[in-house]
Amino acid sequence: MGADRNSRSRAHGFSALSTSLGVALTLGLLGGIVATILIVNDLRSDWLSSLSVEVVLAAETEMGPNEMEREWSSFPEVAQANYMSADSASAELEKELGEPFMDFLGAAPLPAVLELKLEPDWMAASGVQGLSELAEGWEGRPEVVRVDYPKRALQRLESGFSDWTWPLALVALVLIVVVVAQILNVVRLSVFGRRHLIRSMELVGAPPTRIRRPFIAEAMGYGAVGGLLAYGVVVAVLGALQPFLSVLRDWGLTELSIIFGSQIMMGLLITGASARWAVGRYLGVRLDKLM
């Protein structure tokens, strides 16, 4: 009897380990999907917010440089405004070209400009369309001649993200369905090995709710353990990718909490629901159907 009990205990322990690992592998895929979505969104925000907008100023303005920087920096869309005089802009161009053309021309050929850095959150939310409308409004100001920014490059960037949004969403949906199906299958196999125990509990008069409860709790335990293991794997992969993806260096508790929460929540929900469904398959089934 003791040897038989130890054998069953070892078999159950192996089943629990294999189930937890199966759930962990599947939830690792889910964590990878969530991490990829966050990375793509951060890359878009990073690219959009890194652009520089140049406001070309009229030759005669009533405001001084410091006053102009303060006013433009106070706009909610602007993170930073730097004034560059005509002489400074021309000197910068001389340095880039390596030709002292100012001595030849005798005057600075470039106008004064304001270099603007936009707020990353605003830029990520508004995109190219919002920037275009903002530039049109700025060009109506008396001190502004025109607003320059890489419009075509931004439009291509935005269209690239838009073109890939639906295909990536479809792929993510298919992978999530695979995740759910795989966890369902792993839990079903775990319950299948104890189908006779379920029938025995039913024959001695245990109600269905009481029969399901320990199996659901056990399966959710597998989901919690699998979620923790999967989270560790995803964090390790992200750490390895950090030198190659600059956006990962700015990640903190918020992004990691989203990944962790999605894995744990999905692990608990799917394993619990799978166990409830798997146990229900064997309730009320004839003995000859259990073989």
C-alpha cells in the first residue's frame, strides 16, 4: 500500500510539474505578444518625438530671444524651444559645409529659427495629422514665416504603422487563440488522468460544485506557477534584447506590470475555466464511457 501510494504521489507530482511547464510555455508566448505590442508602440512614440520642428522667424519681431523661448515653451505641445539667431544658424551651416561663405557674402543668409522639441505623449497621440494642423496654426502667427519638419518621412512612417496594424492584430489574435487552446488541452489531459476519481466522488454523493472546486483550485495554481515562470522567461529575453532596443532601457514598473498582469490573469482565468469544463465532461458519464 505504501509503495502504491508513493508511486501515485510521484505520478501526480510529475503530472503537476509537466502541467505547470506546459502552461508556462504557452503563457510565455502570450507575454511575448504583449511585450511586442508595447515595444512597437514605444518605437513609434520614440521616432515621432525625436523629430525636430523648425519655426522660421520673420526678420523683424517685437519679442526678444528669451521672451520668445519662454512663450513657445509654454505651449502644451512643446517640450523645449531653442532660439537660434541668423548669425548662429549661418555659422552652423558653415561648420557643416566647411566653407566660410559668410565672409564672401558679408551677411548671414539664413533667417533666425526656433528649434522645437514636441511633447512625446502629445506627438504619439496626435500623429502626423495633429502636427500638420498645429503647424498651420503656427504659420498664422505674425512672427512666423513658415514651419519646417520632415513631413514626407513622417507620413511614410505613419502609413507603415497603419499598414501593419491589422495584419499584426490578426496574427496576435490567432496566437492568443492558440494559447487558449493549448492551455485548455494541457489542463484537460491533467483532469483526464483522474476521471475515475471524479466519478467515484459523484457516486458517493458529492455535489458537482464540490467536485469541481479542488480541480479548479489546483488548475489555477498551475496557472499561477506557469505565469511566474513565463514572466521570468520574458524578462530574461527582454534583458538580452536591451542592448539592441533603446526603448527597453526606459522601461520600468508600468510596462513590466502590464506583462506580468496579463500572464497571471490569463493563466488563472484560462486554467480555471478549462478545469471547470474538463471536470464537467466526466460528471454523470457512465462507467463504461470512462475507459
